[in-house]
Amino acid sequence: MSLKKWNGALMVGISMALGVVGGYWFAHQRMSGVPNTASEQSLNSTGERKALYWYDPMYPQQKFDKPGKSPFMDMQLVPQYASGAGDRASVSIDPSLTQNLGLRFATVTRGIFDSSLDVIGVLGFNERDVAVIQARTTGFVERVYAHAPGDVLKASAALADILVPEWAAAQTEFLALRRNGDADLLVAARQRLRLTGMPAALITEVERGGKVQPYLTVTSPIGGVLQELNVRAGMTVATGDTLARVNGLSSVWLAVAVPESDAGSITVGQAVEARLPAFPGTLLTGKVSAILPETNPDTRTLRVRVELPNPDGRLRPGLTAQVRLNRSTEQSVLWVPSEAVIRTGRRALVMLAEDAGRYGPVEVQLGQESDGKTAILKGLEEGQKVITSGQFLLDSEASLKGIVASSEVESSPSSAASSFHEADGQIVEINDKEVTLAHGPFKTLGMPGMTMTFPLASPALMQGLKTGDKVRIAVSQTDDGLRVERLNKSGSQP
């Protein structure tokens, strides 16, 4: 390549690089946490800009009341100036950039929140629809019909023929008394036949036909699946022996696994819709018939039972189903599109759109979520606008500017206690207002060990302590920085 062409390519590359850097600088200047117009209005009596606090860009949630070096990183703290545009810090964007950044908006809406929960279920037998067939008397199995466990039987299907010798003698006596015509003795003989376990239909047959019938044909009282068959030809059966067990199919149970986080919203009688892959396009409806009391310790799910009618018998136990539990709240609630919510793991935020292209993070308390909508319990008002697309860019810009999300969500004492950060250290200097500590690392803060002065939450914390004491420290994060909440000699209980 000639020198002239090489120089030309180099100039083009330098021009592109300068264009990219200049474009980023221009966009960053137009998307700022503190607009220039507001800064000009935020001057103190000497004509200088007024700083609200100083912060480390790597730890923007920590605020300091004076400039200096960051305790976290080897760098100078950055001032955060008053915006003069309201009492809450926010990110400002030139309205002309809104479309370029891909921002989309949604209005906080109030209304009846109909939600649903989609889970998986498995069909099983209705354990209430069970017939157990037992021997009423001692006998010998003469014949077993061609059935095996798992067969689907119709009602009154024959299972086995049993010879009952005792019945032969009792029936012979009954027929003799019938020929003699003694009515009282005939009534007593008929009662004796019943006591031997003879079915009423067989007694009637013997009385009409006049012939001894010593065989009992065991039949299934209901239609369903043959679960057990405990008879074989030639075996002897005793009174009370279980011969067979049949499970009906007129209805089936749908066992649904509900996550424990959603278990509180499930009630008996709740409407259920089920779709089976085995029958595409078929929608089955039912209601929650029972909520079992035990939670599965492995899957952390609660078992919910739904009873479904099965008149044609095509619903077979073992089939899976996609289940929707419909939930409806009678009270009107606030809701936003689910895509507007930023979940950090410890809290939930939304980016609230204000006037004149200003946007600020707001902490919210979430309710139920369904069909792309999330109920808002605290933090927003009806009619406000939130960002549904591009909110992560704005949230990142707010974090870099040290802007802390406003919150109306009250924390309980237990949750406040759990937010303490602890470390071991030694007292360098102490008075009733503050303590200087040479402390080890606060692992939950990602803060290395150093010597630092902290304010005390209460003057009572210094009682019994002196310079040189080794202590266990518990601090909390406040708007003014870290504050000592507990200070105990090492080895003592808090």
C-alpha cells in the first residue's frame, strides 16, 4: 500500500474515533442527573454551586457530608449538586432524545385485578370411588374369569365362581320347609340363609327355582379399573378375605403442585381450567375440592386437588395437564405492566416519568402478577407514568449520579435489623457522638478494613468502652452515611 493511501486510511480512522467519542460526550451531556439550567439556579451566597453531598461513583449509595478521599477506592469523592427542580433527585433527558433511546411509557391504572396462576397437574384416581370385594363365607374357588389387574371392567362384571358347601345344606333345609308350608319356620330358614352371607338375589332364585345353588359368582359392584385380583382356581377363601379391588373412573382427581409463594391465594371452590396434551383443543373445567395440609419439602410446593367429571372414561390417571387457577380480587388495586418493574433481588423499582423530561427511581411494593400485569401495593399513585422500555438505562444513569430511589414502603424492625453490616475492630478514639475505629472488612458492604470515624446512633453505646478495647461493630446505611448501631466488647452478647 502506498504512503499516500496509508495516510488517508489513518485520517479516516482518527475521524471516526473522534466522532464516536464526541457523540458519546454529547449524549451524556444531554442525559444528566442535574441539568445545566437547574445548576445555574443552585448557587450559594458566594456564587458557587451548592453541593448536597459527596459520593464515590463506585459506591453511589454511600453519601458523605464533606469532600475527601473515598474509604472504598483510592479516588476523590464526587460532589452531588442540588437540582433546584424539586425535592427529589432525578435524571433529566432532552425530550428530543426520548425516541432515540427507545423509551416507552405506561400509565399507572386502578381497577379490578383478575389474575391467574399457570401450573402443571397430573391426573389420578378418585380415592373415594373405590370398591373392595370380600368373601362373605368360607368356600373354594372353582373358576376365575379372564381378568387381570389393570383391566377396565363394567359394572357387574364376573370375577370368580366360589363353591360354598355350607349353602347347600342351608338351601336344602329351606326348600323342605317351603314344601311343608309352615310359614313361621320358612321365615326363620330364610333368615338363616341371609346370615350365611347368601345374597338376596340368590335366595330369591333358589325359592323360585326350587333347586339348590351352592355357587357364588363374585362380581364387580362398579365399573372401573381392576386394581387387585387375589383369587386363583382351587384356592380356599375364608370369611373377610379381600378378593378384589376396583377403582371407579366416573370422576378423576387432578393433583396440582402450587408454589408455596402462591399458596396463600388458593381457596376451596376456586375455578380451574385444564388442558391436556392428549386431547388438543379440549378445555376441562372444575373447582378446587381440597388443599392438602403438607408442603413437599423437595419442590417447595403445596398439593391442591381438583375433581373432574369423567363420564366417557377417557381421562386416564397418569395424564398430565396444563392448569390455570383463576383468581379474582373484589377490591380495586393499582397495577402497571410487569415489564416496567426492575427487580434487584432485595427490592423492586420503577422509573417514574415526571415533567420536563425528568425521570426518577421509585421503590414499590409488589402484589400479584398475571398476564403481563403486576399489582402495586405501595409506592405509586393512579395516573402517574412509568417507563416500560429503556428503564434500565435510566436506572444505571441514576446509580452513577448517586440518586437513591424514593420509597414509601415502610420496613419492619426485623427487616431493619437484618440490614446491619458487622465487622470486628478496635477503638482508636470514642466520645458520646462518634467513634474512630480500626476495623476489619465489612464483607456485606464489600468494604475493606481501615481506620474510620463513625457517628453513634446513641450516646449510650459508649458506656463501658474505652480506647484500645476490641469490639464487634454493627453499622447501618443511612442517608448521611454509615452509622454505628451496636458496639460490644468482643466476646459479649449484643
